[in-house]
Amino acid sequence: MGVSDWMAAASAREVWLAWSFSIAVAALCLWRGFSHLAHARAIADRPTSRIRSAAQGYVELEGRARMMRGEPILAPLSGRPCVWYQYLVERKGWDELEQEGGDSEWQTIDEGTSTAIFEIEDETGRCVVDPEGAEVLPPIRLNWRGIYAKPGCLPRPAKSVWDVLIPAGPYRYTEARIPEGEWLFVSGQFAGVGGGDSSPDDETRDLLAAWKQDKAALLQRFDANKDGEINLEEWEKAREAAREEVLQRRGSAVHAIELNVLRKPRNGAKFLISALPQEHLARRHLWQGLAWLAGFLLAAGAGGAVSARLWAG
């Protein structure tokens, strides 16, 4: 049965439902299409700032990803050092693997995304990046299988003898990461801790995150019982010390900026960390916008046909 045959045989209620669905899809496609086109234009038109001369507010930066001083960030599945990671572990039983080929009904048993801060460096200086809440487009994304809940290493090379002797296993791993030294394009809220542009709570959080990167200094300052760990009581004292330091800076005549931080904007603007270059991102959003607008034309055409059927009775 073709579309015209269905429309001829459909009841009035079914035609109204089809019309409502077409209008809703057309509206969604129109909104998404213009959103992507606007974002493509913003990326192309907004000048990229240098860290040393960047103004407080929404900015775009480019530079190399760098780890901060202190304990390194390690991707949980591969164990590789990086500045950011995201991982997912899924499992399926052996019976299901044999019966279904291992392609459906995977259950998530563990997942996580790094929120540890890192730095971006250009030729003029460095800026701390707080990745919490960002849309991240990483350069590395891996998928592999294994027999343990946590592999602890990268997948074996394809078509090796071990792939023949050892079954794939019931676990499926997905890991994305940004290695140190990767060239990044980032956009977000640029603010100085102590500069007075952000709220005291934001500055306290950023200052604490910076202190956490240097665990030895943090323990020396706040580990009162000398057990090598920061317990809840000691961490609360660290939080109070950070907030007091922030308030002292904000109350001074000249705000001494200890570090610059790029974070998620409070006004809902896009927060992006991308290994794709600026020009690639602009083209990507352009084509996505055109694809959504093509969907709008199709949905609008379908809605028009249904409207004609309604008017015809």
C-alpha cells in the first residue's frame, strides 16, 4: 500500500495524527537546522583569542593540552596517561553470546567521565580547563572485547594468534581520551580565580581543583593526622581555607589572579573541547544544519499532503 492509498483509506483520526506528527517533525528539523547554522557561523566569525590577552567572558582558544603538576590522569581501561577520558564497560552472558552472536542486550556495568582539570597552552601562556559539563570531541576512541571487567591494557592487534586461541569474551569496552600534547580548540567561559568575574563558589571550586593536582602539597598543608589521606574533616578545612583565600582576594583593592580557568558558561552557552580544528567544526555544523533543513522540507511536504487530504474531507 502506497502513501496515497493509505491516506485514502485512513480514518479522520489517523490523518490528524499524521498531520500533527509531520508538523512536530518539521518544527524540530527547522529549529535544529538553524541552530547548527548559527553555531557554524559563530565558530567561523568569532576571533580566536590568545590566552595572555583573552578578555574575561566567552572566548575561543587553541593550544596544546597539558597535564597539571601532581598525580597524572590515567584512563581507567587502558591505563594510558591523558588529560581527559570517558569509558564504558558492558557485559553479556556466555549463553547469550553463543545464541545471539553478541550483538544485542549489552548491560552497562561501569562507566565514567573525567572531571579532572588540565591546562591548554599556546605561545602566550597557559589556561586551566575544567571539563565538567563540556561537549568533548576526542581524537582517540577505541572499542574492544575481553574476559575481565577491567582490561587494564589496550586491545591486542587484530588478527594475532591470540585472537584465534582466546575467545572475545563477554565484556565490551569503549574508551575515549585526549592525550597530552594534543592540539585542541576550546570555547567556554574564561575567568580568573581571584579576578572577581565569577562567583565565590566557582572560584573556591577552581582553587580546590588546582590544589588537588599537587597531592603532596595538599597533604602537607591539611593532613592533620599524618595518615597520608585527606579525610572528610580535613577536606572541609581545605574547603574553608580555599573560600577564605578567595574572599580575601575579592575584598582587596586589586584582585590578584592566581590562574585563569575556562569552564562551562553559566548562561547556557556552548562549552566545547574539540580535537577537531575550528574550520572542520564550522563545516561540520554547516552540513548538519543543511541536513536538518532538508528534513524540514520533507516533513513540511508530508504535512502539506496530509493537509490537502484534510481539506478534501
